[in-house]
Amino acid sequence: MGPPLLLACLLAPLCARGASTAPGSPPSWRQHEGPRRVKRAWVIPPISVSENHKRIPHLLVQIKSDKQQPGGVIYSIKGPGVDEEPLGIFSIDKFSGKVFLNAMLDREENDRFRLKAFALDLGGVTLEDPTDLEIIVVDQNDNRPLFRQDVFTGRVVEGAEPGTCVMTVEATDADDPETDNAALRFSILEQGAGGMFSINATTGEICTARPGLDRESVGVYNLTLQAADMSGDGLTTTATAVIYLEDINDNAPEFTKEEFSMEVEEQAAGVDVGRVLVHDKDLAGSPNWLAKFTILEGDPEGAFAIHTDPYTNDGVLSVAKPLDHEVRDRFQLTVSVQNQQPLEPEAPGSPRALATVQVRVRDVNEAPVFRENPRRVSVPEGAPPGTPVTTYTASDPDTRQLQTLSYALLYDPAGWLQLDPHSGTIRTKRELRHPSAFLQGGWYIALVLARDDAEPPLSATGTLSIEILEVNDHAPLLQPPAGVVCGRPGRGGSLLLGATDDDRPPHGAPFHFQLSPQHPQLARNWSITRFNVTHAVLAVLVDLPEGPYSLPLLLRDSGTPPREQQQLLNVSVCPCGRDGTCEDGVLAAATATAGITLEALLIILGSSILLLLLALLGAARVRGRHRALRKGLLQRSRDDMRDNILNYDEQGGGEEDQDAYDINQLRHPQLLQPRAKPPMRRDAPLRSGTPSAPRKLPSGPSDIEDFINEGLEAADSDPSVPPYDTALIYDYEGSGSVASPLSSIVSSLTDEDQDYDYLSEWGPRFRRLADLYGQ
């Protein structure tokens, strides 16, 4: 049996396998079982076609089936380029089986197409199994090489050896890498004079080709690169390579000249004198360029300093210590320069690494100087006016100029001093004494101003510290000057005595206490023993009767010379209790009467008068307020009289409290005249509101009148009390009443046995309560 398919290659050099369905053929094919099976499929070899083929439509291949039926065969193809993206590239004549190319192909987009070929009879019955039809796109050199970037950047140190690689450039080609269309070759088209770099034609690696790279001569190299396909004979493209030379310290700094001249004023410290200029060929701003200066000679005392300006690389000379024209008016300095970074070993040295700097010190007027500042002196306390304190003068550093100094007091807070403006002699103007608010720890501070007569004049300030020496000019004072002791020796019969002294140490304590030597008889009854440096103990030696005693005591301090003073101690002797103290009530009375001096008596009397005046003023204000309130109460008497007796917190009573109420108003309420706006009730709170209109008075307030009359009768018939005394009891709740206060109504709400019927007997106001709470 022969092969099931005959393949006809009519127009193309290669054949394909498969069958296709022409346009208008049935959308699907069906396979039906026949009397026999197809034993093998039809085979179509791959078909090659060149990209960019312009003659279209172009016949690629014709396929045929050897199972030609009398009614004919229908051919079709499916796949990318036919019914899949990209659409419309290939087509087939369904009756002849010719496959056509309908569009230009681009291998860079699709390098091959895999289709399915079908053969059916007119009834749609499959004649052959579907087979593959592969169309290969043949590459053409239609793409130029492309560098991966337009500009390549590299760095290499100056002086690099030949063969030092700098960078590698890369390029790509979209053509078939298996052909010469993508075989690239690199070259350098232009790099300037010298030919310092080379490139590997295959790898694109750029390296140094010659020695002698010098950044100071050429700092940047710009290379024009080319990449060509077809192994260098095809399409080309270009790019730029920028190579920077990195600096090394191969140039030493040099002074621009051998000698520099400058001048500076004396006494100027920290100021810049001038600059020394240098030149360095290395990269500006780098450590290879920055200079470092050193003063080698001419400044043994370190009066100058030099540092580098980081922006200009100049050496800045400044004054480190104040200069004095009178001491030295000229300096000659030797300065050296070198880089902060060490110089390369092969670099040549600099012939101008040293320079001479001439500095002239210019004379200026200088301020006077107090050699001793502050000046400390001592003056005894109480020194009379005109006492010499000191001569405080200054000196003028300008020894080559004739100048005169004058003096003045700049600060004298207490006005204690006077100063001679020509000699600087200081004397006291008034007596200096302790204590004073102007003294700080016993020292008095003053400021003295010294001024020269130059143009412009300059001045200086000196501090004068004067110690006011303490003088023992105060005797100690007894504190307290009075006391109370028990009249029995050994049982509380002692009193602790103290003393104070206005003098400062060492003219104060310890104090010495003793009985007056002029009264030796005191030693029989009294004794004084030392307790500490400021206190002593007075003791009773024998039983003494009660009463006041005046003991003359002699007190002496420890100053030089010591000061003593006789003072009286007022002692009250009291009867002793069991524990050795004064009996109750005796100590207070004795203390109140003992030791009362005239000054104390005047103080007590003045205080008493002041307190009395204040008490009278307060009583007058209270009485005036009472009268005003009482007047308001009388003017508003049209209200029910019984409502005015509800002030249960009134604590008055007695003949000295007759201003609470006017009883006559209660006796004759009908005499009261109504008012348009009643005054505030006296028994009402200060901020309570008043009723809008006076209430109508009852026609016969007999209950209140009977109550008052009974009280008046009881008061008049009782000879042991002042009249009207009982009439001032305003908390009356009824004669013989068995009821508790009205507040008990609230507190006994649960008491069901309470009888409230008696409330109806109290009048119309309480009758309402009887109706509410009665049975």
C-alpha cells in the first residue's frame, strides 16, 4: 500500500505538513469511523521564508491529499497568523491547498509559526489526521547594535600603569545571535591626542594603553566608542565614555613669594594679622591640596598662631597673646608649608616651602591698669570722718607717651568715702559702724575709676574692699529682764538668764553674769552659776517670802577691752507647789506684775486703748444695724403678729437686750400703718424674699396679747428679776403644752399614737396642721 498523502512543493523550496480549511469551510471537523482506519498521518517538512519579504501575497507551499474523492478535498489551516494573533498573515486556497504569505514578517517579533493543516471531504469527513505546518522566519540584518547607555563613566588614578582596566562597555543587537547579523565588534573612534586608552574589540573592556596620565594636565578624557555587527562590517552605532583621572598628591604646595609684610595694633588678642598665599596644582579642596602651616622661628613666646583657610588654602596669621609695643615692636617669623596628605614618593619637592613674615606692632593708647585689683584694706568701726583708708592708684602702660591719670569714685553705695582725684588717696567721709545694709560679711565694696587724658581717653576700674573691723562698743543686755522663781531653794527656786550683744565676734559671747559687787548682801540670798556661753542660772539660797525683788546684776562680754554694764533683774517670788513650781494662779499673776517697766506699761496702755476703740466702733455699728432693722419691723406691722414670733434661734434676753422687739407694737398692732412696700423682717434671713403685699391683721389677736400680759404680770410680781425680763422669751410654745417642738412632727411620722388634736387650739394657722396630722 502506498503513502496516504502526496505533498506537492510547487513554489517554495521546502515543504510543510498538514492541511487547512479555506475561508467559508465548516467551523469544525468531525471524525467518523469508516470501514477502515488511517494507519499513518501525513508529514510536512518545515518551510523557511525570509523576513521583510515585500512581494505579497507570496506562495509558500501547496499541500495535497492522496485520498482525493470524486467530489474533491477541502483544505484548511489554523494557528498563530491565521485565526490567532497576529491575524491574517497566512491563508490557504481550500480547493488547491496553496498556502500564501499575506504580510511582511519580522523575525524579532516572531521567529517561527506553528500551524495545523486539515483535509476534509465535501461532506466534512476527515480524510487525513491533522498535521503540523511549521514556518521558519529567516533573519536579515535589519537591526543596528545598541549600547546599553549613551554615556559610560569611569575613573582611574593619575599615573596608572599601562593595562589598568577602567571599565567595560556593553551593546546588544536584536538580530539572530546565531548569525553574523548579531556578531558585534567594539572600537574607539576618537579620544584626543596621546591615545592613552584602548578597547577590547570583543569584550568592550577599556584599559590604559600608555603611561603618563597626569590630572594636572588633562583631568577628563572623552572617548567616542563604536559597536558594529557583521563582525565589524555591518551596521554601526556610537556612544561616549567619560574617564576621570583621580588626583594623587604629586605636587607640593609653594608660597607665592618669599617674604610677606604685615602690621597689627598692640594689645589686640585673637585678631587676624594677615595672610600668606600658597599655590598647589593638586585637586582643590582635597587633602592633597590643603596646606598646613608651621611657624618655625621668630616667635619663642607663642604670641602668634597660623591656620589654614579651607576655602582659599591661604595661611591666616593671628595674634595668640596680646602684644606690647613698649616691650617689642617688630617680629620676623619663618613659616613653612606642606600638605595635610603625605606627598607621593616619586613627586618632586618644592623650592618655595619656606617664607619670611615681617610683623610690625603699632603703638596705640592703652587703658590704665590697677596692679592690685581688688585692693583689700581694714578700717576700725567708728573711725571718725577724715580717717585715711588707702591710696589706690593705677599705672599707664604707655611709657613712651606722657599722660596724666585722674581718679573718681565709681561706686560708693553708702557715701562713706571721699577720694582725691589727683593722688588717689581715699578717706572716710562719715563714721562707719555695724550693722549696716551696705556691709557684706563685714566688708564694704567700692569701685574706683582711673582715666588717662589721651584722645580718646581710656579708663580702668579697680575694686576696693574695706573690712570694717569690729570694735567692742556695746555691753551685753539682760534677756529677759524679769522672771518668776519659787521661794524655796532646791525646789524650782532657779531662773535661766540670758544676754545679747550687738557686737560681732569676738566681742560678744561668752558672757559673764554676777551679782552686783556694790551690793554684797545679795550673795546671802541669791547665787549665779554659768550655764553656757550665753546663759547663767539664778538660784535661791534661802527661803524667801513672796513678792517682787529687784536684783542689780553686772554683765560683761569677752571683747577687747571687755564691756560691762549693771542692770536690774525683776524677780517675783511665788509660793512653791508640791512639784517645785509656783502654785496655780500665782504664776500668771506674778508674771503679769513682775518686771513692768515704763516702756512696757506705755505699750500695754496704748494697746488697750486701741482695742477699746475698736470694740466701741463695732458695738456702734451693730447697734445701728439693730435700730434700722427694728424700724423696718415697726413699719411692716400689718402682717400677722403671730408670724413675727417664729425666730427660734434668738438667744437674747436680759435687760441689756431690749432692742430685739418693741413690745408696745405687739400690744397695739392696730396702731401700725400699712405701707406700699413692707420692710424686711428682722427675724428673716438677710437674703430671703419679702411678701408682695402686707397681710391683713387679725381683728383681735387675743392669743398673743394674753401671752404677753401673763409674762408681764409674772415679771412685775417677781422682785428677784428685772422688769420685762421674761417678756423677752420668744420661744414660747404654749402654756402647759405637752407637745414637743414642731420639729418633732417630722421625726415621728411613724408614731401612730401621737395625738395632734391640741394643735387646733393654737389658732387658725395651727388648725391646718391639726387637720393634716390629727385623727
